[in-house]
Amino acid sequence: SNSMVMILFRELLNKSVGGDRIYNEIMEPLQKKFVNLIIEATGTDKQTAYIQTQCLFSHSIFFRLMKNKENYSENFLKKIKKQLNKNCKILLTTKTDL
């Protein structure tokens, strides 16, 4: 839900036991899985895969947060999803030297 996203984001931004636990138990393992998927899909090195993962995560999270504040139209949401899918395909099919 939208309120869960806001709580998650707030906890991660503020140094707290809750934020540390969310990162250690949810975000970090998820991040590692994505890094490994990108390495497997593209053959890129670990640092590049890490940066690509952060790009995917940050775009997705930012658009989700802004959706709550901006009240996006359905048409605009479709464009956002299309762009996120495009970004994901680029990152997962291209070996990039950053």
C-alpha cells in the first residue's frame, strides 16, 4: 500500500533500528539477488551491476513515492511503467562499462 511505501522510505532515510532491520533483512538481500541477476544476464562486473541495480531501485521507488504526492493520471502512469520496463531491459541486456 502507499502508506507502507512511505513508512519504508522514512525508516530507510532516518538512522534507526527499524531502518537498519529493513535494510539488513529485506533491501540488502534483494539488492544482492538483483546484482547477481544482472551479472548473469549481462556478464558485467559486480560494481557495474551494483550501480545498475541502484538505478532500477531508485527509479521505481521514486516514481512510487511521487505517485502518492502528484496524483498521476492513468495515462502518465502507463508512460512511467513503460519507461521503467525500457530501463530494466536496457540494464539487463547490455553489458555496460561505467
